[in-house]
Amino acid sequence: MKKILLFMMIFLTLMTSFAFANESLPQQRMTMDGQSTNFYIVQLALGGKKVSSDVPPVIYNDRTLVPVAIISQHIGADVKWDPEKYQVTITREDREIVLTIDSATATVNGEKKQLPDGVPAKIITHQDRGRTFVPIGFISGMLGLEVKWDNNTRTVAINEKEKSKEEEVKEEVKEEVKEEVKEEVKEEVKEKENTVVAKDFNVVTKNGVPEIRIKTGEKVLHNELRLVNPDRLVIDFKNTKLALDDQSKLNVDKMVRIDVNNTVLKEVRASQFEVNPDTTRVVMELKKAINHEIIYDQSTGEMVIRFINQVNHVRIDDMNMKKVVVIEGGAIDDYNVMHLHDPERLVIDVKGSVLDPNMKLPTRKPDDKVIAGIRVAQFKPDHHYQADDQIVRTVIDLKEKKSTDEFYFEVRENQLIVHIEGKPFESIIYEETGWTASTLVLRGDRETDYRVTKNQGSDRLNITVSKKDFNKEISNITIQDHMIKEINLFENNADEYVFEIVLQQGVEHVIMSNNPAKDLVLVLRNEEAQYRQRLVVIDAGHGGTDPGAISPNLKLKEKDVVLDVAQRLNKFLMDAGFRTYMIRDNDTFVGLYDRAEIANQLQADLYVSIHANAAANTAINGTETFYHKGAQTTERETLSRRMAQLLQEEIVKELQSTNRGVKTANFVVVRETTMPAVLHEIGFLTNPNEESKLNTSAYREKTSQAMYRAIARYFEEVQ
């Protein structure tokens, strides 16, 4: 399944007083929540000067999000990241703002505040660079800054508010008082605190990850700061004097400088940053963003700066017509691979790493022809490793036997990309660029003539190129997406290659490159792929430790029955061109509120929850469908009721079951979702007749077919 995009159109609203729509804004493709998305990007100006960053500011749900690094670099705020809580803390003067990734609530000086339009901080990846993004309008307002929008240059301008003379006088008095207090505190510190002596300083490697160890003999208070361009981690150890026993570790300027140059660190420096009171500063130049912790090792009497190599995301993806598994983390390039048989599987061990406890398990398409399943866990070292090694193991179960040399491994910054179907193509690139658009690129060895022909009424697009100008890399490829059925390669008698692109119905092409050219660029559009713009979330009820209802005779578990029906429905919808997302596609537990939140974050168009019923009276049977009715009638409620009616109608007609009707309920998944949502009970597991039917593949198939027809009818009505 192609990556699910979270939205199509974005209208920018910087503050409640600024609102406009501008479809001319440039777009860039980035990854958020594991899904590839086209974001509108904007420029940013601070204090009248344009600001640039390696990942540009974007518009998300009508709000401007910027990389948090900009806050620390240009607004003069202190920014800290808590990897365990997924929280970013921004401090400036007397304001402390705490934002949690994917949470619509922030705290300002300990007081909870709702973020405008519920747009939270997000983690967004652009060109393999993952960055924490925050809503700049909210941040600026809380820090007392002024925000304006320049429509001509598509620029968000942030400036300090001009202060009145009265405010300036107050500030001057405040600063004078602050300095006096600071001096008094310094004197007290000198008198009351004992100076800690740092007697030794070393960089060691443990489990493939570096540690900085400072011999202090006791626990030391410290401050830390993250800097970018270049990436640096700065730790100031308070009331600490750098006085090494081994003076040879100091260079002529009395600084410790260690050239580490491993996968995490370039260099580590330590120096006496301040005296009276003494402060020892440690600066680490980082090669990549990675989490860390600072602890006191009582057994050795050392303060330890320890880097935590965390695996935080594993996903299955399609990359240029081939199946890949992407493993994301900090230092991801130290890994082992095992190819095992009977059953066929590929094992990847990322060494010196821990598994993010909040990581969601990767999901796969039920009809995946390559991958049968995928598992990720913290692995207890066996005889291949040392007893204290930290290893995150990913096991990819394969559907067919493969040769070991078919696998290809690629490290891109913080990503290990496992190419299951061989080395990626270089001479041909095919990628989705929108719900109804894709790009196909043929990359030649040099500038050449490409002949593109398509007979009227034909579904075949032919591209002819000279053999001497093109490196043949493919033979025939079956794609079967909403644009292309397959690509076939032939040779003619004129020493030319002929690419035959077999298109889906309704697909048109536009040539975007000049001729002659080194690369041929085609844009494919399929306006008939109407369902591509619709995202349906399918929720198979219960799962994992929650079996749901259990039938009395055959001991059928509700969680298993509804998962099978959900997977069948998913296939029907995907075959028809819908985008889908399954809350679970295996036997795992997902919390009720989490289910609703997932659908809300995806901005789905429809939510369908599937359950099986139970009752003490075994004579009770039939199907029923629920939706949520609020205090006031809304468009969402009206649409939910209509979807429930269509679903109940199609199910009763197909299954000839007892019609228990459309009802209202306060179930979490239909109440907390923001899109039209229904919950359907497909039958009673406690009724002997329906228990018997629900045990059959044919009955489950008919149930999913009826559900698909109801969903298709619903979207035909609401277009």
C-alpha cells in the first residue's frame, strides 16, 4: 500500500485574525507519522532577517510549524528535548513552554493551554533529516513576540514587540535588581559551596556507543544546551574545577580535546569555562541527532554522559517499485544480518541500541506478496554477543525463499533501509506525488532523444531510447497501482529499447522534460481514481490480551472473527482504489482512545469499527449498527447516521439476518472520532446458528462484501 498522505489542501491561518488560501505556495514532500505528505512550505523572517534551516517551515492543518532548532538559534530561547516523554521545553526569560509530540495541550509556566486548532508539535522528516516541529504562532504569542504575514513573499515575520518608555524603565530597574541579587548569590555560593575537582576525563565505547566519563568523586549539578549548525551538545558542570591528575591530557590552552570520530561523535572538548564560581564545560560535536542521559556512576565515582541509541520507528514501505523495511534510530549503522530458512526470514540486529517503549508495531498490507510478517523486540544476547550487549532485533518473515545476495542494505543518516527485492533501480524512478498524480523518470547515461507515443484509445504508452544512451536495468515489472499496471521492456531492430507502459483506465500523461535531454520526466494523472481521495479507517475490535466475546460451542474469539472480516474488507476497498488504514492487522491490543486518536491524526474520511455480539439469551440473533448522537445535530452526526443506515441495509440484504436496526451509543470510538464513524455488530457469537455461520470463510466474505458496497454507496452520495 502506498504511503497514506494526511491531507490534500492546506489553508494557512497564522493567528485567528489572519486567514487566507493560496494554492500557489510551493510544496515539498516530507514524512510525518510514517506517511509521505506534500506540505506547503513558507519562508520565515526573525527581526527583519530571513532565516533558513535544513528542513523548511511548513503549513499543517492551517498552522505554521517550524523546526524547534530555529527557536534556540534565533529567538534566544533555551530548548531541551525529553526523549522518554517526547516533550520539548522552550524557556525564555520568565516563560517556560512545554509541548508534547502529537498532544493538542501545552503548558505555559505550569498552566495547561489548548493549542490553536489543536495543532500539536510534530516530528517531520525531510530528505532523511528528522526534526521536531512546533507551532510558531503559539510559541511567539506566549513569548511576547509579534507575528505578521507577508502574502507577497509568503513569509511569516516575527519581531519583538516595541516597548513603551514606561516598560523600558521597568526593564532597566528589573535588570539592576537582578544584577544585585546575582552578585549576592555569587558571594553566597563562594562561601557555602565546596568546589568539586575533576581529576580525570575519558571517552570510552560501550556497546558500540560512546560515553564521556569525568572523575569527580561525587554527583555534580549541571546545565545542558543543544546547538545546531554544527550539531553540538554542551554540558556545564557547576562548581567544578578541571584539575586533571594527568596533565598531559591538556593541550597548550589548558583544554582537553579528544578526536573521537565514530558514528556518533566527531570531537569532545573540556575546559575551565568559568571561575568564581568554577564551571567545567564539556562540548561534544555530534555527527547526528541522538538521545543522551547524564548519570553519576557511584561504583567509579564518575559523572557519565551516556548516549542512548534508540530504535524508534520500523515500517514497511514501497520505494521505487520495490519492497523495503525502514529501521529508524540514532546510530543505526552498526548492525548484523542473518538470513534463516524453514521458515524463510531475515533477521537484523541493531547493536548498541534500545527499543523505544512507545514505538508502535509496524503493520503490513494483508495482501503483501513479499512480507508475511514483521516483529521488533529488545533481544536478550545469545552466544553471538556479549552478555551486556544491547540489541534491537527486527525479524522479517518472507513469503518466498530468497537468495541472500538479493537483499541490499543502505544507511541514510538515521535510517537503515532494508531492500527486500534487491538493489534499488537507478535508471528508472516511479513515485506518487499526489492522490491522483505520479511521476515516472527515465535516467539516461547522457543527453539523448526520447520518443514518446500513445495511440488514441490505447492503454499502452511507448517510450523509445537508444541502447547506447541508456543503461538497461530492468526487464518486466508488475506494479498494479492506480496509474500503471505493468512496465515491459523490448528491443527493436534499430538498437533501441522500447519501454511499454501499460496504463490503468483514464490515465493521461504529460511530458515535463525537454527533448533531447539526459532524463525523461513524465507526469501521470488519473482523475478517474476518485476513491484515491478517500481514506477509510478500519477498526477490528478487541485484540491481543482482549479476546472480546467467546462463543460457547466452537470457542470462537471475537477478536479473531472481526480481524478476518476487517482484512477482507480492506482488500475490497483497496482493489476499488480507496486508501485505507487498519487500526490493527494482527493480534495486538490497541486502546479505545488510541484508536480514535489514530483516525483523528490521519484525518480520515470514514471510521468503521467491526465487532461481534453476545447475549445471555442464546436465542437473540441478528445484526445492528451504532453511531453517536450528540446534544446538537451536526453534519458529522448526520453523515454517521446515513453511513449506519447504508451499512445495516446492505448487511441485512446480503446475509438475510435479523434486522436489529440502527441505534445510537456512547462508544468511545464513535464518540471521540472527528469524522463520520459507525460501529457494526455482525452477529451473535452466543447464538448457535450465527456462531456456525461466523465460523465459515464464505459468510465472512459475504459480510465484508456487503460492508464494501455500503461504503461505496456512502461516498457516491456525499461527493
